[in-house]
Amino acid sequence: MGERLYLGIDLGTFQSTITASNGESNTIETVVGKPKDPIARNFLKRDTLFGADALKNKLACNIYRPLSSGVAQDDENNLAAAKSFVTHLVDSISPEDFDEVFGVICSPSTISFVDKSNLVSILRGQVNAIMVVSEPFAVAFGLDEVGGSIVVDIGAGTTDIARIYGAFPTEDDQATLDEAGDWVDGILQNLIEKKFTGAQLTKDMVRKWKEEGSYVSGDPREQIVELSVEGKKQVVDIGDLVQIACGELVPYLVSAIKKNVAGADPEYQPILRNNIILSGGGSLIDGIADRVADELADIGDVRVWCVDDPIVRVADGAYKLAMQMPDDQYTAIN
Ligand SMILES: Nc1ncnc2c1ncn2[C@@H]1O[C@H](COP(=O)(O)OP(=O)(O)OP(=O)(O)O)[C@@H](O)[C@H]1O
Ligand SMILES: [Mg+2]
């Protein structure tokens, strides 16, 4: 029998990470660019651009974020973009020396639960057999916390939450919220536009500012940014607005966690309350774990903590699962 390559793949709406048993790993923003016209094609000298390369050339390209929430998954262009993105992601870890590839995939809940056949068609040709798991479960498995925990993965498109107690979580154990990083960015953008009338903003500008200054507790901090108001440079402080926008997420997290605890076997509830794990890029918001813990205090003693390296946590857990699962857990896709 030939050599088999194992992959853990986190397909994120904002960025995707792959970790492979040949020691390679890679994170790429989930963006695909197609040159807009023959001039652009000639200038760029390639038919498809990915990640940071696509963003750098965004004015010369049609830009797709093929796994974004809200993107119609039956749209042909998006499906083609998703497929070429995944091909690029898998190629980036040099799979060609192996005879077969087995992958554990975490995908945005919008495609993994609503239409798995799209996921299969996106992966076909790159991977021989797949197993699909939720982001929270992959995080728990990677951290050796499957014994009893609640994992809250705060991504860009969705916040996925699951209680984990020794086995694969069922649908009942999990919930998905639309309130996540992109949603916070939308709130922040509105707040800035309201305070600085005529401010010209892009989503990417707002997201970067949020990432640079995100926090939820204490006195308002200063965060000076440069923006254009009707073409004219203006230097403003958005620190107070960043705190407000990030803070808006907290009540949604708290109420989803409470519901998740309440639905569990009562004998397990104390264990779950004492091991609430925040992951995903949103867990990088300064002070988020303490804020969530404070607001959960009315359900008893709680412990809320953030994982290290949240951006790679899901793919690491998926990879660890890939290495340990027996073959009968995989589904052959070609
Ligand atoms: N320092 C930070 N403070 C606040 N938010 C951050 C920070 N760093 C990254 N983020 C946000 O985290 C999100 C990306 O996280 P992540 O990579 O976990 O998402 P994803 O896996 O692509 O999305 P999803 O899981 O919803 O498919 C973005 O919204 C990003 O702005
Ligand atoms: Mg994610």
C-alpha cells in the first residue's frame, strides 16, 4: 500500500488553515481574485490570485470570498472560486508525493450543515476521503478537552458553540450565531460613519482597526486613525467606538452559553460551567474572557479562558483527529 497523507483543514469564511502529516502548514485568507479584463490579465500574468496577493491587486480583479456567510452556495462563480481556492490550499503543502490523501475538514456552518454535497464537490480531486467535524469539536479535541467543556469559536462569519462531554457532539449540543467578527465590523463601521459624517471607509479598513485596538473593558482607550472625509484627510480617535462595537458581542455570547449549559445533563453542568473555552479570531478581543465570565456569574462559579494561537487551533485539532480516527470514520469521495 502506498503512503497516505493526513490533513487537517479549517475552511474559514475569512481565512483558512491547513496542517499536514508531512510537517507542512499554511494559513491563507479565503479570497480569490480573477483579473477583470485582458489588460489586467496581461499585467498580472496569471489567471487566478489567492489570499493577500488577490487583495493587493483587488482593483484589477473581481474579488470572491467564496465561503463568506451570505454567499449563495449554488452560485457557479463562487463554487468555482471555492474549488480553486481549496486546490491552491492543498497544493501549498506539497501533497504530490503521496498516493492518497485523507482529510478532516471543518467548514463554515453555512455549508457544512446546509449543503454537504457542495463541500464534497469543492474537495473532490484534492482529497480521497473526508470526515467533516464542527469547529468547536476540533478545538476541544486538539486541546485534549473532550472530557467536559464548552467551546465558543468566534470566527468572522459565525460564532459556533458546542458542549463536549466525551463523544462527538450532536446537533442538540451545538448552536451557531451570526454575531461574529464581520458583524462587529458592521457595527463599528456604522458608528464611525455616524460620528464622522462623510467618512469614506472600506470593510477591510474597519476590520484592521478593530484588530489593532479591540477591547471590551475599562475606560475608553485612545486609538488614532487616519481616514478620508470626502477626499480630505482627517485624523480621528475611534477608541471609544471600538470598545462599544466589540462589547455588543458579549450579550449574544453570554446568552448562547447559558442556553448551552442549561440544555446539558444536570450532573455535567458544573463541569461545563468550569471549562468554557473561547477560540477563533474573536477570542483575541482584549478582556473578552473576563467580561463573559462576569456576565455569567449569575449561573454560579464559571471559568472562561482563551486558547493560545486561536487562528490555527481548529486546523490543529482537525489534524490530530485525522491522525487518530479509524478509516471507517472517513467517507470516500472519489
Ligand atoms: N485582535 C483581534 N481582535 C478582534 N478580532 C480579531 C482580532 N484578530 C482577528 N480578529 C477577527 O477574527 C475573525 C477571523 O477569525 P477566524 O480566523 O477564527 O475566522 P474564520 O475561521 O475565517 O471564520 P468562520 O469560523 O466564521 O468561518 C475576523 O473577524 C477578524 O477580524
Ligand atoms: Mg473558523
